[in-house]
Amino acid sequence: MLDLIAQQQRSGFADLIGSEGQGSIRLTDRLLNQIIAAAIQQAPALRDAQVRTLSGDRLQARIVLARPSFLPPFTIGIAIARQPELPETPVLVAKLEGAGGLMKLAGRATAFFDVLPPGIRMESDRAFVDVAALLEQRGFGFVLPYLDELRVHTEEGAVRLAFRARLRRPRRPPDVTAAGDREAGASTT
């Protein structure tokens, strides 16, 4: 069965074109923190990060920097500010919340300490999560062309990824040569 799925993937799901579906994936805090722990291994400036999801598209992150080691752990509030718009802008925007200017300083500090994994960047008190880059890094980049919508919401104890997808023919650039040949042929007759 896995061979058949791999074969379909290689063909752009040719025998499933026109299929569509929607669903949601619920990730508990426990699973989310396991995913974060694996990602932190590629960010040596972070010693630890744990999240706790809250209702209303909010999370709390407890962060421990590796350096300077004398800094105590700190907690940042995070609110989802903008959902990804597929396919044009596959970026989720989150706003850091907390003690006013401290959150802007935290945003600058992440750039200074280079603590964020690839695909996530900070500007002032905003975090930009590039969904396309994260999917690509994890070997799931092939999924993005099929997604029509992706929404990230939180509830107490879990993140819910809601999606709508459709299997369609791969988008190909127009055949410029053929169009040029047709135009040239039309002008001579």
C-alpha cells in the first residue's frame, strides 16, 4: 500500500485528480512540546522551550536560553494575529504579548542570539512562521500546492490545524514557444 501511495505521489496523484477534502488535526501540548524539543536541537542558543496552549488562539511559551546561562527562564504570551493565506502568503503571524517594551526587546534578542529555527523570523513584537519553509524542511513541501486553506487555532491544551485540500493537476507555466509559433503562423496567412 505504501508503494502505491508513493507511486501516486510521484505522478502528482494523477489517478486522484479532482478529489478534495477537509479536516482538522489536533496536536496536544504534549505532542507539540515533543516537536519543539526536536526542533530545538537545531537551535543551539535555546536550552529549552515549552508551550502551553490556551483558548482563543493564544499560547504561553516558557523559554530558557543557553547563553547567557545566568538568565532565568522567561514566559512570553503569544497570540495568533494573522492566518496564512494560501497559496500567496503561506505565513502565520503571531504577536508577542506581555510587558510592553519587554516583548519588543525579546523580539530583537531572538535575532541577536540567533535562537529561532529556519522558517521563523522576528520583527519587533511579531513572529513570522513560514509554513511553506517548515513543510519543505520536514519533507512535506509536496503538500502545499494541494492546500486551499490552512487555519491554526488553539484551545485549552491543544492546537488545531484546520485545512481544506484539493488534488489538482500540477500548475505548469504556459508553453511560450507554442503560443509564439501560433502567433507567427497567424500573421503570415
